[in-house]
Amino acid sequence: MKFRKCKGLKGQVTVPGDKSISHRSVMFGSLANGTTEIHNFLQGTDCLSTIACFRSMGVEIENRGQVVTVRGNGLRGLKKPEHMLDCNNSGTTIRLISGILAGQHFASSLTGDSSIQKRPMKRILNPLSQMGAQIRSIKGNGCAPLEILGGPLQGIHYHSPVASAQVKSAILLAGLYAGGETKVTEPYVSRDHTERMLSCFGADVRTEGATAFIRPARELYGQKILVPGDISSAAFFLAAGLILPGSEILVRNVGVNPTRDGFLHVCRNMGANLTLLNEDHGSSEPTADILVKSSPLHGTVISGAIIPTLIDELPILAAMACFADGETVIRDAQELKVKESNRIAVMVQNLKAMGAQVEETGDGMVIQGGKPLHGAQIDSNGDHRIAMTFAVAGSAAEGETEILGAECVKISYPGFYEDWGRLAR
Ligand code: S3P
């Protein structure tokens, strides 16, 4: 896929449904009694992997595109899968399902693609073992494939060394099956979609600061779910609208949950002309339309508690920083090394190929902005967020940028290039 400098982005776009919320709606719907109807479900390959896994455990799931209907089997109604569950590229699928399988009275195993098989799983193996599950890395390297024999679980208070919603959610889901209360304390608050949605399904879950609590559930109840647009997908259009001169972009119906909206705060800190319209706080996940106009940006520091609230937006923020005046420092972001690719190394290498002044640090990077970028050949490393980041950077750089492995955007945004083509001038 090739990109050339474009004159700007104009118009409106509705990005697809939120990936994190789509996964959870299928998982919790499968564990509920009754029917769960999911509107605006993300048809990205990660979420389709979640559907496939629950179908393999005997759940009837009808996928009619925009609407997905899950006929739940109840908390104790999942069937032993006949084969190893394949989570493909999806970290959310493998980690959250592990928490659910820890509470089942059958043995199962889970795997995924070559990227998933390199991602750290000890972060869930440790707490789930402490709760009483027999769970192990089959190759003994702390990664997938995993084997799980669930059993009687006990509630624990887990102090997670990382702020990770995937870890927190795996433990909370196991906590549905545990004796007594389960608590997870994180160094910083991570996205809270699990807590919000489980509460709607009837679970006894609450939060206090950076600790989430859950009590075992007798039953969950099927729900109607409206999945908001994914702020992590919206970020690419918002970034492009800010850095490409002459742009004005309205992204409609975006989820603006405060544990996910760090990108908007950083944009404002960098001087962005960004407005939230039609804010709706009426349902469990708040939404808004977001309007941006091209803006002169300046560098900033991104570190500490805000990091988990924009973890997936750091690649596009790093690219934006190249078009901002002055220095941008990203710190406390070592989690980027264990995403779909090592996003620190991959970003630094690809931005350097475009002529950016950027240095890798142990937990982030330092970018000297304000110097023009030139086109280059970019390897996405099969990482959807890297591919979309360089579609934006390539459209703001001189000359031509070629993205290798560009089709990986189907993981979170199957229609990205079509939407981009409609808006780019
Ligand atoms: C996700 C949590 C984040 C995020 C991922 C989706 C989730 O990972 O990077 O894309 O749905 O819970 P961590 O919680 O491991 O940081």
C-alpha cells in the first residue's frame, strides 16, 4: 500500500466499534443466561477470533454484521472444546478467556499466531495459579500455547506489577467462579470496560481507586449492548486532521471513557484545536463526536498515570510529535515492547527511515519534532496500529511511503483504507 503527501482531510467519519468492548460483549454474553444483542460489533479479525472460540465451547452466536446475537450458555454451561482454541493475533482473547477457563471443570488449551506466542503470559499464569487453577505454558517459556485445567478457585488480593486491563480482567473473570472476594490492585488504573460491562450483566463488581473488587456470581443476565466507536481507531483521523494543513474532521460516536481518553488530553496539551460535541454520559460507556481542525502543535511529556489511558495511541502520538515544534518525551511505556510488535523499536526504526530525529529509551522514546519527514518503505511487522500510523505519517511526508503488510489493519479496522480514501484530499 502506497501513500503520498495529501492536502488535508475533510469530512465526517464513523469509525467501527470498540475492540475491547466488542470482545467483552461476546464473552460476557456467552456466560450469561438469555440473549445478548450486540450492536455495532467490530468485525475485526481479533473479535472474530473471540466469536470462534466461544462457538467452539458450544455457544450459539449469530453474526449478521452490524448485529451479533449471543445465546448464552450460563456461567457453568460452556462445553469442553474439541480442539485447541486459536486466538490468532488477539491478546485480549487469550488473556481474558484464560480467566474464564480457570473456572471451568474441563481441561483446555489455547494458542495463537507467531506474535501471540511471543507475548508474556506469566502475568496471567501467576495470579490464576494463586487462585487455584492448574495453568501452564506448554513450552515452559511463559508464552502460549497454554494448557488450563480449571478447578475450585479461591479469591485473592492480587497486586499486579503492570497496569493491564487484560490481566485485571482475567483475574476478575476467574473471580466470578471463586470462593469469596477477589481484588486486583494496579500501579495505575487501566481501562475499566470489564468492570462497567460485568456490572450491567448483574455481577457484584466495584472499584476504589486503582483496586477492582468482584464477588462470585450465581448468574449473569443477557443484555443489549451498543458498542461505541473505538477511540483507538478514531485517533488516526484525529491525528491526521491536526497535522495536515487545511483539515477539518468530525469523528462521530466515539467512546470517551475516562480510562481511555488520554489521547485527547495529550492532543490538547500539544495545542490541538479539538472539540467534543454531543457528549452522551447516559449509558455505561460515554460517547461524543470529536471535531478537530489542523493546528500548530508543540512537544510534550507523556508519562505516568496517563500511559494506560492511551497505550494503543502511543504509536500515532509518536508520529504526531514529529510534526510538532520542539521535543516530545514518552516515558513509562515499557509495555509497548510486548504488544503485537515491539512498538518502541518498530516506531523508532520506521520514523528514522523517514528522516525523523528520534531516540529509543528503555521505557519509551524522545522525539525532536518540527523537521519535515520524507517517504520511505515501512515494515508494519504485521501490527495494525503501526500500519495505520504510517498511513498518516506517509500522507504528511514529502514523496512516497510504502507500507509492507498493510492488510493487517483488518485486525481492528477492516475498512480503514476505504475511509481514509474518502476523506483525504
Ligand atoms: C486491552 C487492553 C490493553 C490494550 C489492548 C486491549 C483490553 O492491553 O493494549 O489493545 O481489551 O483489555 P493491556 O491491558 O495488556 O495493556
